[in-house]
Amino acid sequence: MFSKKIACIGAGYVGGPTMAVIALKCPEYKVQVVDINADRIKAWQSDRLPIYEPGLDEVVRKARGRNLFFSSDIDAAIRESDIIFVSVNTPTKTFGEGAGRAADLQYWEKVARQILRASDSPKIVIEKSTLPVKTARTMEQILNANGKVRFEVISNPEFLAEGTAITDLLHPDRVLVGSRETPEGLRAREEVVDIYANWVPRERILTSNVWSAELSKLAANAFLAQRISSINSISALCEKTDADVSEVATAIGMDSRIGARFLNASVGFGGSCFKKDILNLVYISESYGLEEVARYWESVLDINEYQKARFVRTMIHEMFNTIVAKRIALFGFAFKADTSDTRESPAIHVARKLLEERAQLAVTDPKALANARVDLAGLEGVDFLEDPYEAARGAHAVAVMTEWEMYRGLDWEKIYESMEKPAFLFDGRNLLDHARLHRIGFNVYPLGKPALKHF
Ligand code: NAD
Ligand code: UDX
């Protein structure tokens, strides 16, 4: 009764939302999402989904049980499906050749071998994970190793951002489908285009060769991260010159060639993608002997490390060069607002450095506290508190790590009253009304803007 049968291996931040939207928009397809992590699958089957993403609950509720299914039976899903998306994780390698830079493709290769073992009919295998350029060739070699059945490998990188995943999936700027340019490759390409054409205007569905698709994903993330490092580097200069980084960003961004988005100075970019994908780009460039290209992109990461370190240095310096035993409240731990994800969150770096200086930390976050506990497990001197007012009580400083909208609406007079004096506020996201906080009595340290102090 279903016109297409789709499986997705990997039920994470990409696999879950992506498949939920495909199922929602294509009720005539059967969509099965599978994972080796049985707990994750149980959570996807329950009312408490394993990830927080605005709008996700509603989409899952509409499609689950109708044409969207979550299961741990990976072989069965592979066997039954004609199209298999693979969205397993591709972290940075931590060992051996390329450690700290190259992508660790062991999960992907395991999946390719499992697809090969479990298949008894031709399949289209789609790279949804972000992979190094030329990975499709390796996958083809593994998948077509025994000639049992024919596999076509397609690159269909995902461009969603966490926190806006559902909107990004429903209204993508573009969908990219890369394939081999053989007759079979082009046929597979069309099959994948047809899925998205159910709700994405055709002119937004781009097709390309498979290598361009793989590389475009790495390059897009590198360009986005590069904008943040660029504005963050300017924020350091603003602090020395009394320029205001928000005013500079507005002036730069009104140039239509540059554009206004992704120019918010911050304590640094985090998330599971930017660092990993740039490291990967650097590694690939080096492996082709392109040293200058590698160094260029590596500098984007260097500035990000510099920005995080600079933020902590400012805190210590301004708090009279010692924070030993001082309570510091970290407002937010997620790598950005509207997600529970803390992977590579700048808050992890800041927390560790402050603890090294023997500060006492109170961490609060509306959605990411469970992950924060894991990230800081085993470290002494950290309280985890749901309530930001409790976190700030008795603190010498509040440091805003995540731009949660709710922090703007807090009763900052009340927070100020409950804190040690002088009370410091370090705004790592330029989220709050600094003039008002200063009037309340805080010594305020925005990013890339003059500090507002009382001494
Ligand atoms: P994730 O860690 O949230 O999810 C990956 C899932 O794959 C996990 O649940 C894991 O258990 C599962 N898995 C691993 N090996 C498996 C196997 N052999 N069989 C079955 N399941 C297996 O990762 P994610 O954030 O969803 O990212 C997945 C990929 O998508 C990565 O390559 C990432 O770079 C890319 N990507 C991520 C984002 C994002 O915003 N998170 C956006 C675009 C692209
Ligand atoms: C990113 C890409 O945006 C997305 O297209 C890709 O598919 C996955 O990687 P994500 O990491 O989920 O998405 O979030 P993003 O909105 O890009 O933010 C990444 C980091 O940059 C966050 O820590 C965010 O706070 C920071 N950021 C973003 C800034 O510091 N300043 C900005 O102007 C924008």
C-alpha cells in the first residue's frame, strides 16, 4: 500500500527530524528510522523524544504509527526498503593516522557492510551524514564488492541547523542531490529528487555530481564558521578601540554582497558540525598537498579558540585577577538557543577553564542540563540548577553562554539583589540590555563593545 519504502540508519539530530518531515509530507511512503542505540529508539517511540527541537514533537505525533516507524531491527528495515538514508555520526578521528582531524568513518563503513549483508534487492544508498569528499567512491567499492545486488550511492547532505531544524526542513534554502552521471546514477538522482519535490519547489532542488555535493557541504559549513570567526576577530579589535561590534556588523551586513546573517559576535561557535567539518577540510587539503588552503581554513578554528580563551581571560582579569572560591553562574550551556545539544559548546571550554582557576560554578540551562552534567562529570565545584535565580544567588558573576530568549525577560533587579557585590555580568552573546543592567548596578562586559563599569 506504500508507494516507496525508505529506511534511515541513524536516529540522531539529523535522522530523526529529517525522516519525520519526509513522513509528514509524503504520507504514501513508509519511513522507518533505525539505530543501534536501543534507548534512543525507545525515546523516539515515546512522548519524551531524545532531542529537543521546536516543532518536532508535533511532526512526530502526526506521522508516527501512520507511515513513520522507529525500530531497532536494522536488517529488516534495510531488506524492506528501496531507498536507504544513512545519517550515522562521523566524528573526528581520535586515534592513529589523521587523529584530531580526519573523519572517523568506522560507523559509516559498518553500516555499508551491514547494508550489503542484509540486502537481496537493488537499493539507493544516500549519504545524509557529512562526509569527506570522495567517500562515495569507498562506499561504492564496499557495497558493490560481491556483485550480489546493485547499489547506487547518492550524496544528499543535510543543511538543517539545530534549533530551527523543522523550519529548515520544511522550507529549505536548497536541497542538494549529487550522483554519478551514469544512466543508473541519473535515475537514482531523480528518485531522490522526487521525494523532496513533494514539498520543496523544484527550483530549490539542486543536482550535481557526487563529489560537488560532498564538498559543498564541507565548504558551506566552513564559510558559515568563517563569518563568525571574522566578526569575532573584529570584536576583539572593537574592545580595544571603543567601536561597537553590533554597529560594525550592521554596517557590514547592509552591503547586499555580504548580507546581514551570521554576523553575531559570540563567545565562539560550537555544535557538532563546524569544528569537525573544518578539520576535515583541512585534512583533505593537506592530503592533496594544498598547505596554504589548509592553513587558511585552520585559522577559522584558531580564532574560535582565541575567542573562547579571551572571554575567560577577560572574566579573570576584571574580577581582580582571582576567581578562587568565587561563585560564577553560567546562564546557558547549550551550544546555541533552542536545543538541548551541548556538543562542542563554548560553555564546556569556559566552565573547565573557570574550574581550573578554582571558581565555584552554578550551571543553569532550560533544556541542556542533563547534557551539561555529562560534559562536566567528575569535576568538583559545579552545581546544576534549573532555576536561574537560584544559580545567581550569592554569585560574584553571571556569564551568559547561550542566547536563550527567556534570559532577557528575567527579573534582573532581583538577580542583582541576590548577588555578591560588586556584581559582574559577562554577556557572551550580547543578548541582554546592557545599559539597563548597568543602571541596576552591574558591571557589564559585552562582547566587542565598551564595558559599562561602576569603578
Ligand atoms: P547523532 O550522533 O545525533 O546521531 C547519529 C546516530 O547514528 C546515533 O544515534 C548513533 O547511535 C547512530 N549510529 C551510529 N552507528 C550506527 C550503526 N552502525 N547502525 C545504526 N545506527 C548507528 O549525529 P547527528 O547530529 O544526527 O549527525 C549525523 C551526521 O549528520 C553527521 O555526519 C553530521 O556531521 C551530519 N549533520 C549534522 C547536523 C546537525 O546539526 N547535527 C546537520 C547537518 C549534518
Ligand atoms: C550548522 C549549519 O548552520 C547547518 O547548516 C549545518 O547543517 C550544521 O551546522 P548548527 O551547528 O546546528 O548548524 O547551528 P548554527 O546556527 O550554524 O550555529 C553554530 C554555532 O555558531 C552556534 O554555537 C551559534 O551560537 C554560533 N553562531 C551562529 C554565532 O556565534 N554567531 C552567529 O552569527 C551565528
